[in-house]
Amino acid sequence: MSTASSNVQHLVVSSIHKLLTATSNFSAALLLFFISFYNRYDDVTVAATSFLNKYDDVMVAATSFFNRYDDVMVAATSFFNRYDDVIKDVSRFLSISNADVIVAALSFLQYIC
């Protein structure tokens, strides 16, 4: 009986060992899966961060462009405001209008014809 008992005991120990080995292998595989998943998650996060950094660079460049565009528009507006002031000053200095020029030209043409 001791041989049969020994065989049963060996069979139980062997079964437990196989079960623990299988469980251990499954746990290791599961652990590797999650490590791999998180490594891929890190890669995605790094890629997303890189994209957002490039997006920020584009937005900074666009903002810089529009700031320069605003400067150009302010300069152009300032120029045309000064141009209007010059035209007003010239017309005040000459104190004549287009109608005066047309009347003078007609009377001159009548005089020579």
C-alpha cells in the first residue's frame, strides 16, 4: 500500500506542480501583455505629444503671421489716414474745387474759340 499511496502522492504533487507552472506561465504571459500594452500606450502618448507640439508650433507661426498682418494693416491705415490729411490740406491751400476747375476750363475754351 505504501507504493500505491506513494504513487498517488507523486501524482498529486506532479499535478499541483503542473498547475502552478501553467498558472505561472499564464501570469507571466498576462504580465507581458500588459507591459507590451503600456509600452504601446507610451508610444501613442509620445506620438500625440509630438503632434500637439507641432500643432503648437503651427499655431505660434500662424499667430505670428497674423500679428505681422495686423502690423501691416495698421501701417496701411496710418498711411491712408495721412494721405487723407494731405489731400485735405492741399484742397484747403488751393481752396478750389473740381467744379471751379471745370468752370474755368469752359470759360477759357469759350474765350479761345
